[in-house]
Amino acid sequence: ALPMCYRGAAGTYLAKMASLGVMPFATCAHQYAHLLKTGAQNVGYRQLHQSSRCAAKEYYEVVVLGGGAAGITMSSRMKRKVGAGNVAVIEPSEMHYYQPIWTLVGAGAKRLATSGRPTASVMPSGVKWIKSKVQGFDPDHNCIRIDDDKEISYKYLIIALGIKLQYDKVKGLPEGFAYPKIGSNYSLQTVEKTWKALQDFKKGNAIFTFPNTPVKCAGAPQKIMYLSEEYLRKTGKRSDANIIFNTSLGVIFGVKKYADALLKIIKERDIQVNYKHSLVEVRADKQEAVFENLDKPGETQVYQYEMLHVTPPMGPPDVLVNSPVSDAGGWVDVDKETLQHKKYPNVFGIGDCTNLPTSKTAAAVAAQSAVLDKTISLVMKNKSPTKKYDGYTSCPLVTGYSKVILAEFNYDAEPLETFPIDQSKERRTMYHMKADMMPILYWQALLKGYWGGPAPIRKLMHLGFSK
């Protein structure tokens, strides 16, 4: 990989670096002479970002921002690539959660305690865990700023900061969660309130929402609806319940094959769907939810609820908004095939914080991690990335306490299914895979950098004829 001291003209730049104490001049000069010997044309398709390093005391070859699914996965992969001592992870949280299981926690099928582990237990051994928040970016000087105005410099930066829940974008929230009858499977603090609201249901409207923003796991807002409907049936309350799905979207699901299957279930179970309805206010003291008709901006409708499940608006973390590494919407601006930043070639993005036009899921992170691993390997060798991410993502659509439709698709919203069966059908086997197998895969393979998605299995299952 190209050392930082190779940037710029040989003599003056090396002298400057040496005077700053970045690295011994003799060592740097020796490496630079080797580069000249091998030929400048070998530097590759894109130079590493042409700038000096900031005057930070701490420097790591790879800095990973975020200790969620994407961050831990990539730090595991980078540890094997450059050595544990050369990798730092910036993450303030003491606990790490497997959030996909919260759908089942909210329906009483799993315990919340099973979803979390100490961050220390999933952090790759030997890497530097910096317990701090990212406060700013200076990619022109290969530097980030964390708490206490401390600066850390890097050679390669991987941004995996996730997505921010924005309950406060809905009037009356989050304070409304102090009242009964309301919950949300998206938050550690509110997921068990969903189960309590479901258990306490007596008679009236059970309302489930989908916001007018990007979300993580776009299937989750309706998974809890199907589970709740089954629970109310099994407890003899279904005849007293109106199940309502108020979604900001204009379709039930973005892939037609799975949308058709879901619409059939919705009709069979007598569920009411209102499209282009966005939750704008919760009056928890009155058990009222106010929705705006997105086809007629400003026009609102008040619904009385006996149970309300809120999927909050979401957006990029505050530190990314108006940052030099983000697009106009605040999402990390990366090439959708290589995950390399569009402006800074030594910066990369993965997961929910990026502007990749695919569903934000852990399954997407797995597939992205395999591609990003290859991309970074080639960039480190000053070569052009060749492996391309096809947008693969997956959403196990839980339609009951023992049934799942396993949706898998790509950037073009085309099914990209692993198994040689019709995955748009509800299956008990897929439920057990979601509830029992995927958590093991997550903790034991994905976070350790050994699971890059099901593409190899898919090819095997389809005798090599699948994409």
C-alpha cells in the first residue's frame, strides 16, 4: 500500500513530513526509492487522497467509525488484513444489539435480554476500541475529530455510523411513550412496550405506521402487524379489533413478487391499508394518532387507537449532515458498486449511513462487507476495484408466529433468491431460519468477518445459473 509519505514531490514533501515527525526520513526515503524503482505507472488508477495528514497524535492505518453490525464486521476483516494494532474502532456504546430479533421481542416470541451483548465481547481482540463519538470530518487531511476535540488520523477510513431514529419528528414523541397502548420495535426503550400494548388490547383500532423517510428494515413495520393480528386471533380478541396499516408509501412492498403475496395475506386477514398516510402527531393522553395525507399536503385525519406501533422517521446521524463526506441528504456518498467514496478514494462507506439505493438491512451489510473487503484490498495495492455490489438485500417478512416469506432482491427490485423454491410463499422453515439460525449466523460469522452473504450458496443451489 502507498505510504502517506509517498504523496507529492519526493524531496520537499518527504522533508516536510520528516520535520513534522510523521515517520523517520530514512525509512520514508527508502520506501520512496523503491516506488520509483518499480515505476510510477504502478501507483494505479487513482492516487490516495493528495493531502498532508493532520497533526493528530494518534494514527491508525484503518479507522472504522461505528461499532454496529457494519462496523464490527469490517473491523474484523481489516484486522486480518493489516493487523489488529493498525485498526481503531470509534464507538461510544457499551452494549451491542442484534436488532432484527426485536420484531419477535415486540410480539412476545423472544426475550429482549437475548438480543444484546457487551461491545467488548464482539470487538475483535487487539484492535483499538476508542469509546467516543465522532464529532467531525477533515478528509482533506485524513483526519476525524472525536470528543474533547481530540483528532485521529488515518490512511483508510470506513464509515459505518448507522441511521438515526427521529421520534422527535412526530409531535408528541418520544414523551408519548410514557403512556400505555403505544410501543415501537425500533428502540431498546420501547420494544417491550409493544408487547405490553398487545397484551392489554381490549377493543378498537390497532394501528401500525410507516414513516415518510428512509428506514432500516423496511419490512419490520408490517411484520409486527401480522404477528399482532395472529395474537389477537389466538386470544379471541380479533373480532373486536380493526387492524390498520397506515403507510407513507404508495405500495405495500417494493418488489412486486412479494407485494402480491402480502396483499393476498392482507385480504385474507381483513387488514385495512391506507397508502400515503404519514404519522405527524401522537396525542398519547387521548389515544389519538394524527396522519397527514401525502397526496393532499396539509390535510390530516385523526385516528383513535387501542394500540399504536410507531415506526419512527429516520435520517443520517447528525455528524454526517452537511459533512464533506456526505451527499446533499446527509448520507455517505459512495459508489454503489464498489462502496468507495466518490471524492475521497481512501474513504469508504457501508450499511445504513450510506446513500446506496437498496434496503437498509443486516443482510445488505453482509453482502456489502464482502465487496468492500475486496475493494479495500485492491485500493491498498493501488489497483482499481473490480468486485461489484449488486444491491443484494434480504427481508424475512414474518407473517405469523411460525411463518415467513423470505424476500431477497437486488438494486433493480428483482428477486435474487437463495433457494430453488418459491420464496414468496409462507414457510415454517423460513421462520425458524429467521428466529433461530440467523442470530447464530450474526454473532458467530458476520461480526467475525466470515459471512459475506449467501451468493456462493445461491450459485450452488441454482447449479451456477443464478446471478
